Amino acid sequence: MTIEFPHDGAARAFEFSTAEFDALSRVLHDWAGIRLPRSKQGGVYARVKPRLAALGLGTFAEYCALVASGAGQAERSALMGVLGLRDTGFFRHPQQFEHLRRCLAPLADRARRGGRVRLWSAGCATGEEAYSLGLALLSLGADLPERDVRILATDIDPVILCHAEAGIYDGDAALAVPEALRPLNTGPDGALHMPEELRRIIAFRALDLRDGWPFRGGFDIIFCRGVICHFDLATREEVLERLALRLVPDGVLYLGPGARLSGAASRLLQPSGAAAFVRRG
């Protein structure tokens, strides 16, 4: 994967050797499947340098040791953030949510007839995507949370999952939510609070997509738009195949705009527009 970073032409306050860059890259790869190309060493330095100052560390070697340690979970989470590896927000890529709404209407009817409906936000980051799925569902009927409708939201990072589960966001986040879907609560601090009936149907869980998936049953809708592009080709093809196999027949997988299928997933799924792919029956 290629990650674009700004070039840092300023004098360096810390030494950052290729060996230290490689060590940092190994930590991200081992933990989250992300490998940073050496061509981005200068950009990584520019983004990570403030973290050393904030933590009172004197060298990148100390920083690498911290993020690789058992006590480094919070800093690994911070590192993902400063490197821009979490591109999330409410109702990102609206054309996909227009496509989703057409898919959700028959699912809502099925739920009202007593059927089961399952959605999955894979790589949910701070939760905006999962709540966007839920808000889209609620727009089709306030009764749906009382039906057999559930949303699974997973991410490798337990630190940001705590934020996601709380369901509280900066008030400006509401600007990305279509007006028709804004039955949202604003706290006295101006923060945006996800409604309780929505939070009840979403389960946030820590999960590494490269590992085993400790749940059963098929999904009608899967969103995996942010994390897939960070994997190498072999891992990406394996995860896409497993996602495809978790869809029920005619279930839909949403990937990031411009995503292309390869490997076994290309035989299991057919394009449906808006970077959406339907499981063949």
C-alpha cells in the first residue's frame, strides 16, 4: 500500500534512522497489518515527531520501544491517528448510502415479518460509520430497534472502540448527517449524542480481520471501506474472500471508492455500482 505524507524539509530535531523507521513499520504491520514504505520515511518523521515531544521522549528508538511494548496500546492508537490511517466520518461517500437505502427497504420489511437482519461495519474506527448505518435503518421506521435487527462494529483498536461505544461526537459532526436523518441529541456542551435506541442495536467488538472471527451467521450488509486498502495484496484477497463468504446470498459488500476485487472474491461477488458488490446466489 502507498500512503501519501507531506514532505518534511525542515531540520530534524530527532535522529530517525532507516532501522528505526523499519522498526516502527514492523510494529504497525504486526499489530494491524499495515506496512509503511521506506519512501515515506520523511513524512512519517514529520507526523510522529510531535508525539516524542508530547511524551517527553528523547529519541525515536525510545518511541519505537514504547509502541512495541505491552504498555504501548494507547500510543499505537495515537500513532494510527497521526499517520492518518483512520479516514472516517458520518455518511462518508453519500452515493454509497443512497445505494444502501435501496437495499435496506426490503430488509426492513423482512424484519417486520419476523426475519433476521444483520449488518457489519468492519474496521469501524471511532464509530461514525456504524452509527450512519443505524441512522439509515432508523429512517425506515422507529420500530426497527424492537425487531431482530443488529449491527456489529469491529476494529483492531480497543482504545478507539471505547470512544465509539460512548457515541458522543463533536457537534460539527452533525453537519455530515442528512437533515432527514437527524433525530439526534445535543448535550449541554454542544456535543452530539447518539440516541439510546440506536446504541442498543450496535455491538462494538475488538477484532483483527486477519485472525479468526468468533461469530456465526451471515450478514446482509458489510461495510469494509477503510481498512482493506492498508493490507498487502495477499492479506487483502484473503480477507475479501472471507467477507464475501460471510454474506448471505444477495448480501452486499461495500468497499472504498475505486476498490477492485481480485482473487476468489471476484468470483463470489458481482459489481452493483457505488463500490458495492453483491454475493452471487
